[in-house]
Amino acid sequence: MTETVVALVVNELVQLITHESNLLKGVQQEVVDIKDELESIQYFLKDVDKVDLQDGVKIWVKQVREAAYHIEDVIDEYVLHVAQRRHQQTFLAFLNKIGHLLEYIKPRPNIATKIQDIKISIREIKERSNRYGFSSSEQGSSNSAANVTWHDPRVGALFIEEDEVVGIESTRDELKILMSMIDQIYQGKETALEQIDMTDEITLITQLRKFLQQKRYVVVFDDVWKTEFWEIVKHALPFNDRGSRIIITTRSDLIAAFSKESFSDHVHKLQPLSQDKAWELFCKKAFWSEFQGCCPKELVKMSMDIVRKCEGLPLAIVAIGGLLSTKEKVPLEWKKLHDSLNSELECNPHLTIRKYRIHDLLHEIILSKAVELNICQVLEASDTTFHGKSRCLSIHDARENVFETSEYSRVRSIFLFNINEMPKSFIVKLFKKFKLLKVLDFEDAPIDCLPQEVGNLFHLKHLSLRRTKVKILPKSVGRLQNLETLNVMETIVRELPVEIFRLYKLRHILAHSHDYEIKMSFYSMKGVRVHEGVGCLNDLQTLSLIEANQHGDGLFEELGRLSQLRMLGIGNMTAERGRALCASIQNMVRLKTLIVGSISEVEIIDLQSISSPPPFLEHLFLRGRLEKLPNWISELTNLVTLILSISSLEEDPLPYVQALPNLITISLNHAYDGEQLHFKEGSFRKLKRITMREMKKLKIMEIDRGSLPNLVELEIGPCSQMKEVPSGIQHLKSLRNLDFYEMPREIVLSMQPDGGKDYWKVKKVTTVCFWYRIKGEQYQKYRLGDSELLERLQLYP
């Protein structure tokens, strides 16, 4: 964590030196010196959070962290001061020039003194490190702490005897396979590093593919946390039919799902131990040298309670069992440890456990560590004070008077949870106390107005008003010159002020919302109106959802200048504006998500004139009538999601998209007015989810053997004209979830296990459900064979 803090400060200093050097007249060299000193210290800090440090080193690390925070405070306060003075200039032109001089001269003695003090402090901290037997200037080493050794608690697992292994009997064969694969990793001829051109991403990927194309290779990526990582790296690993293997380990379900791209890809989830196995492992570790590995009777109750808290996590059980093995096995000693278990976990860095979700033990540790490191503090309703040192503040129904206790210059992020009441005075006080905020998240907060004072938060980068009742954004948001993300999703904001186009650093505008009172209506999805000028936001990556109906072609010309866009959502389209939109989309070469909605159910979306679609488009949502499916959709080799709503196509759309190599999800909602759909042999090789709703004229659905080999979820209905279960549904070997919505009585009865003629087609599907509307959007779900379902069918034939 300390290394991250220092890295962020170094980056901030680099940006200041590079882009705002005019603010540092007289102290620029001192700032450069501080940056250089921090960079040299940073190398030592790389692995310091993994190390069981001695007390002296812990103090040194804390001093580094505090110094980094202090630098950030001084720089941010100074930049804010200059920005405020600029805003206050109201003199005539010649007086403005004098004001400009004062702007730089007046605060400089103050900042100069502070920076000199910081420079001296950093040098003293660095010199102090030598007294502890480690050097912070050993650059290029992954473990520069000479006298500190880090032991990964997982290493021992590689060398345990087979009879010590608990709970993985079913995976031992897989372990042997993995070992065999790893043995092969050294078989190829190595390539010298200097032969690889590191100029840019594309060149590197090209050269790696060339080297591996004729090789049988094994590559292991350990502890992957970002989907973007695999999205890039996969292109460097050619599929060459030579038995190559790629292994990815991760603690994220999302990464696992994202990385699985074909039926042959296997996701292996490590399951928690059962209570019996957890107890067996605990006893082996806690009593390995005594009592023949069995728990004494007098310690069983407390031991069982400890094991339950570990929730089946092997690493937690091994770590805690190992700790308890060093204690005397007497009830009094055992009770002391049992009662102070949380503090024991906190003091022992090897007991910090990571998993997909946070359990109670870890939650307490993380909260205490966050406070200790001044990362975050949680303010509950019962709290009356706040120490003011944390960088992040999580407010849980706290009272307004808690802000009276101290100044809060250090806080950079505020998150609000479970706030029952938030008067305007509360918000204004927030803005006044936390002047250096960079993240402000009001999501779900009970506010209906954003005060003008928000414009004083010069450093603000992220502002979220999601699911609040705010109606209007104040013009003062135009002063948030560092804002990168504006989130007004699920609000009733319907227009963005023209002042927003002064925010040249803005990257994400998230503004779509739904009217849940008319959810199934065409008009339930809402966007915002924007003024002319959006084309000046050159860094914009996300713009969704804006309304197009009040603009001429000028809006689309400006959209065409947004070459960095990854996501565009535009609604209220008319047929006559289609050609202008198409011209804009062709310039968006980085676009990954496109959402287009028409102004009404009868209005046609005309997207035929796109001759060169965005090459990386992954998600396409079209809502409105289509005369025919645009031809260019069949060229979208990276398309993952296709959703067509209220399209009323007369021609079967499946032939146009059946060969798309990466299509995972297809949803047709009132999208096809034909009578027959045919999934042909060999089609949709990767498709996992199909939704077909409101197909009022559909009578026949055919599924050839060999189509849809990876389909997991299929959702159908209402289809009032369909009289038979889809032909060939029994061929879908991967199908796990089959859902029917308000389907005809004959079809539902034919699938029932007691005499249904089509039961044999669906009996191997893991879950088959039938849904019937009760009221509005409320549905009653029935499973296959439920007696309540049969009763319903008798009552409502």
C-alpha cells in the first residue's frame, strides 16, 4: 500500500512538473529533487507490504507514507489556491495582468517554505533507512530489503506428503496433468530478450505470435485481476493445433468467465472444504505433535467455533491451526487466544487471507488495517468524531455534527451508504470541509438538489449522482476542470448544462435511465439532451445516453470528432438522421459498445450506410424498427452481444449472424415477425445465451444437431402461435437453464414428467422453469413437474 501511495504522488509531481511548471517558479528544482528521492525509495517499497517487518522498519515505512501524503496535501492545496484566484479575477485587462503576477508571487513564499521542509524531511527519512540495514536505492531488484525475508505460506503446499492432503482427492489427477504441462515449458528453444522489439503493443504481439506459431507451448498467468489483461495478451498466443496450453489463475469469477472463450476451455473452481474436512485439516495442523493429531475433549467446543469462522478456507485453517499449534493445549490459554482471535490475525501478516468475497474475520482485519494506514475510515451513526487523517471516508448514516470536530484536508474520497436524510446544509458542509476531494459518490443518497458549491471542488475527478432525485445540474459544474467521470444514471436529469463542455478532461458521461413505472413500454428508456459543443471533449470515451431528436446534422458531425469513444448510446433517432449517424460511427475506430434507439415504435432506424463498421465493436443494442438487418453486422468478428428490440424484422436474422466467431449472447425482443426460426448445423459455435421474447407470429423453431454446442441458457416466450416444443432441443448438450414465459398450455403440458410426450426432449436440462405474469412486471415461477403449475393450467386453460 505504501508503495502505491508513493507511486501516485510521484506521478502527480511528474504531471505538475511537465504541464504546470509555471506554477512552480522558484521551487521547481526542489520539487524535482523530491520526486527523484521518492522514486529511489519506491523500489524498496515494492514488496514491503508482504514482509513481516521489524518495529524500526515499520516506523520508517509509516514515515515514508506520511511524507507522501503531506506532499500531496501541499501540492493540492497550492493548485486549489491558484485555481480559486483565477476564478475570482474580475478586473479590467491590465489589472488582470497584475492579478496574474500576484497569483504566482503571493503564495510562493508559503509553498517554497513547505517544499523546502519536505525536501529536508525526505532526505532525513532516506538517510534513516541506512541505520536499519537496508537500502532504498537498490534499483531493479524485486526484493531490495536485504535483511528482510518474505515467506509465501503457499510454498509449503508443494512439498507435503500425499497422506497429509485433505479435501482434494477428486482433483489429484488434475494436479498430475498440470505438473506434466509445467514440465514441458522448458522444452522449446529460448529467444534472447534483445531479439524482441519492445517498441509498441502491436509490434510486440506480432513478434510473439511469430515466435510461438510453430511451437508447442505452455504459458501460466498467475493471479490475474483485470479483464483487459487477457483481452490484450490473448492476441499474442496463437491457436496452432499443436497441443499448446494456457493456464490462468484468478480470484475473480468475472475473470474466469471472461477468459473462457470456447467449449474446450475449462474453469476449475476451488471449493471450500466441508465441515468434516475442515475439522480434519485443522486437527492435523493444530495437534500435529501431540494427542495423535486429535483434539482434546476440553478444547473441542472452542476449536469447532474457530473452524466455523474459517468458512472452509484451507489457507485460513492452515494458518490459524499452525498458530494454535504453538500454544499450550489447556482451556485457559486456548480461551485467551479464542477471545482475541481477531487481534491475532491482525498482528500476523501471514494470516491475511484473500478470497472472492470478504468474510467476517477478514472484514474486521481490513477495517482496522485501513484505519491504521490512513486509507479509509467508516463513520457510523453512533460516531461523534473523526480523526481526519484518512484519505477515504465511508459515511454510513452519520450525523451532520460529526463534521464539527476537525479539518479534513486529507480526505480525497467520500462514499455514502444507508443515508436516511441529507439536508442541503449537510452537503454544503461536506463541500466546505473536504476541499481536496477527488471522488464523491452520492449513489442512492436522498438528495434532490446539487448545490452550486460543488464547483469549488477543483480537484474532483469522479462525481456520481446515480439513483438520486437530482433534476438539474448546476452551471458551476463547469468549474470542475479535473472531472473525468460524471454519472447521472437512473436520475431525472434530462439536460446537461452547456458549461460541461469546458471540462476537457472528461472521459465518461453516464446518463441513461429507465422509467420503471412503464418498464415494458418502448418509452421506458430515457437519455439526456446535450447542447452543441460536445465535439470539443476530445478525451471522451463513454457517452450514453443522449437524445438526438432536437438536433440537426451538427450533433452527428461533432460526434464524429470523438475518436476516443468506446461506448456511444443515442436515442430518439429518426430515419432521416440515420445517414449522418452512420458517417459519425465510421470515425469511431475504438468503439466497443453501440446503443441506438428510435424516437417511436414505428420509426425506422436506418443504419445501412455504414461501409466500414468499428472493427472492435463487441456489444450492439438496436431498439426500433429495422427494414432489414444491416449487412455490416455480419462483418463484426469481435461482436459478443447482439440485442434487437421492437425491430419487427420480416426476414430471419439468424443467417446474418450465425457465423460470427465470438458471439456469446443474442436477444430478440419483438424483433422478428416471421413464422419460423432455424438454427442450422455448425452455426453459433460460441453462443451461450439466447432470449426470444414477444415472438407473436413464431410457430416453429428448429435446432439442427451440431448447432449451438455451447448454449447454456435459453429463454422463450410469449409465443402464442407456437404449438410444439422446439425441434432438436434435445441436441443441446450444454443447456442448463430453459425458461418459458407465458407459453401455450399444450406446450407446457407436453413437457411434464407424468406422461408428457415431449418430456424426453427436456429431461436432461438442469433447470426447466415456466413463468406466468401475476401483476405488472411480477411473475410467478414454476419448475418442471410442480403440482402448483398443473393446478394453474387447470384454472387458466
